[in-house]
Amino acid sequence: MKKLINSTIKKLSVAAMFSITTAMSLSALATSPVPNQFTKPTMITIHQFTANNYQQIEEAKMFPKPVEGQVQHILQLSKRDDELNYKIEIEIGQNKMVDCNKHRLHGELEKQNLQGWGYHYYTVDSISDGPTTMMMCVDPKTAKFVVMGKSITMDYDSRLPKVFYLPEGAELRYRIWEVKGDFEYSK
């Protein structure tokens, strides 16, 4: 009798393992694939030129060549069917070693008109250290991106590149904002 019970238990456990394995395999096949969140389409191509390494690119040939001490930043936006659903936020600044205080840079971003074309570009002549809080900091300094003024937001428009002339040592960073909802009405 004992042998019969052991044999039955073995058969049941093998059948149970088989059914569990089958159920797991079928459920794995039925699951939809998880989208890869780390592969984003390249929406902006960036070119940087100084007076020494300047190369004319077709899309920005009408813009002036950078002068000595300046870096020309050209942002080429890829064409999209839904461009009205996107905005670009631009920040200008520098990577600096700073303490725990809040730091800003001082400089003036000017919008320039390209004579005869009706296009515009942006210039910053100089950047210097700006206001900071005055807290006592005990932690060591760390590298951070310190911004100049406020960020600017512009429409996503792939017809023309966005062109910036910044002093050497300054950096431009951007991010793309996407509309995720429809307009609501006030009542």
C-alpha cells in the first residue's frame, strides 16, 4: 500500500510540474512585449563650430560664421507630422564645481535678425558668475550645470535650424516637451 501511495504521489507531482510549466510557457507567450523605454528617436542633430573649425552646412549657410572666442551651436530638428505637439526648452550655462548654495550665471541672451532673410538667431556676448545664496556648506564641491537666466521655450519647427552663438566655455542644453492631452474648455 505504501508503494502504491508513493507511486501515485510521484505521478501527481510530475503531472503537476508539467501543468505548471505549460501554464507558465503559455502565459509567457501571451504577454505583449514591453516597449523599450531607452530608445528614443533622434529628433535633434547638433553641430558646433568655432572660428577655427567652421564648416558650412547647407541648412544654416545663411547664418554668419562665428567670430574668435565664439561657438556656433546649430540645432537641426527632424521633420515630424505632429510638430504642433512639441516644444523645445533651451538652457544656457556652464558646468562648474559648486558648493551647496544655489548658483546662477549672468549674461544677456539677445535675439538677432538675419538681415535680408527674416530669420533670427540668438547671441550671448559674455557669461560671468551671477548671484548665489550664502549658506554655510560643509559638503565638498560637486560638478553641476549652472544656468544663465531663465530657460527659453520655442516651437518645434523643422523648417529652419535653431542657431545660437555662445562664448567659448558656455554650453547649451535642451529638452523636448510633448503634449499628452487635448484642450479642455472653461465653463
